[in-house]
Amino acid sequence: MAEEGGSDRAGKAPLTDAELARRFDRLERNLATEKAERAAAERPAQTDGAGMAMAFRLASEFVAGVLVGAALGWGLDRIAGTSPWGLIVLLLLGFCAGVLNVVRAAGRMSTAGATKRAEDGEGR
């Protein structure tokens, strides 16, 4: 049994030059599409250094929020004599602020990355 487009064309008329050209063009387009898809899949999204920098930034955003909350709570306890309630309350608020800062920073990074990918895609 002959496959479609195979070399076994017994009983069929030979292909014309126009048909061969159309088939060749279709093959070229398919190969170009496949090559572009493979190149996009093999290309790393970011370098390791950029990913490490993002991770350090997010970690520092979180740690800064917690440390500031703890320092303010400790200071409030020393001044007002409310130990340990000021530390506990402001430490929890610092934790919440740190999480909020991380979520905001990650959202900005995600948006910036999507914008950059869209610009790279349009420029090709």
C-alpha cells in the first residue's frame, strides 16, 4: 500500500512542476516552523545569574519586612514597657508586610518578563 506523497505512484500520472513546487514550499514551511519551535524550546528562559538575582531580591524583601517589624516591636516594648506584646504584634505585621512585598515584586518581575518575551517575539 502506498503512502500519500510516497515514491510508489504506480498507476498515477507523474506530478507536474507546479505540484512539486507546492509540495516543496509546504515542506519548507513545515521545516521552518519545526526548527523555530525547537530553537524556542532549547533556548533557556534566563541565565542562572538573573534567576539567582531575582531569588535574592525576593528573599531580601521578605527578610527586611520581618526584621523591621521585629525592630519596631522591640523598640516599642522598650519605650512603652509593653513587653512582649509590641514585639509579637509588630513581628506579625512585619511578616505580613514581607509577604506582601514579595508578592508585589514577583508580580512586577512576571509582568516585566512577559513584556520582554512579547517584544522579543514581535522583533523577529
